Amino acid sequence: MGSYYYLASQLPYLIYGQTPPMSSAAFRDLARPLLGESDAALLDLVDFDPQPRKDREDGHSYADNAPASGSEFIDRWREWERSLRLNLARHRAIKSKREGAAPVEPPVFPADAAAAAVKAVVATESALEAEQLLDKARWSAIEVLQGNDYFDRNTIFAYLLKLILLERKASFKTEEGFAEYKSLYASILEDVEEGVLPVGEPK
């Protein structure tokens, strides 16, 4: 655990919107030799996608949570991001009034911040503002899920997730954000229409 304390104490403090002090790839390379073997392997599971594509190809989908990772932080992050994306898809389906495209119902938990973020997003006409609202909500969720022990593995995983978010923001362009914003809905709605996701009952 001494190496965890050393690594966490040496990391530059991250602020939302800043230029990332290093790439997420560089951080993985830096952290991996300082972590225990099992925790080092978990670095590869830290991602924005709540369910990696390889798992969905094996029959999993946003209809269910991803398999347990071995990290409570990673699992809770995936649950939160899954809730966010399902709330987005549900509001998009309602707004577009597409027949037979009722998305999977978002989970009851964690619904508070994710659902609130989506309500703010659907109220704006700006794709850029929508992306900023989503990323600010994500940043806040990461900090809450990290907890108060600043020298354990959750701090390392949360730091990596924040770097990924900052990288995404640094390379963000309005046109690209609009395309990504639309594809986030489309990918889930297409799965519904193709029968990959079971259709939930609208509330």
C-alpha cells in the first residue's frame, strides 16, 4: 500500500476543463508497476463505456450491468454511466416518437444525478452545451464514487477516469460532439429495434 500512497501523493491535482497533465496511456504505464498485480490488471477496465464492446458481442447489452470487475468503484461507475445512457435513450425515444423504439427502462439506482443531468441536456438545443453538461455530471459522479480515502486504489482508478474525460474534452469540437451526442442515442435505439435489448415498459 506504500506505493499507492506514493503514487497518489505525487499526482498533479486535476480540475475539470484543464489541459490534461499527461495522457491516460502514460498514466497507465506510470501506475501499473506501482500497483498490485490484480489492481494493475483492473486499469484496463477503467473506461467510459459502461459495458465494453467485447462483452456485448458475447451476448451482454445495456439491458444488464456488465459482469463484476472485482472493483466496487469500477462497478458503481459502470452502473452510473449505464443509467445516464439509458436515460438519454429513453428521452430521445420519447422526443422522436419512434414507433416500437421504447428503450430499456433506466435502473432505479443510481438515478438521481444521472437522471437530473439528462433532464438538463434535453432542455438545451446546443450540442456543445449538452456535452459539457454530461461531462460535468460525469466528473461529479467520479468524485462521489471515489470516496474519502485518497490513498487507495479507488483514487488511482478515479484519476485515470478523469484523465480520459479531460482528453475527450481537449479534443472536443462542436461538430464532433454533435455527432457523438446523436450516436449515443442511436447505438442504443438500434439495439432495441434489432432485438438486442428487451423493450421496457414505458412509465
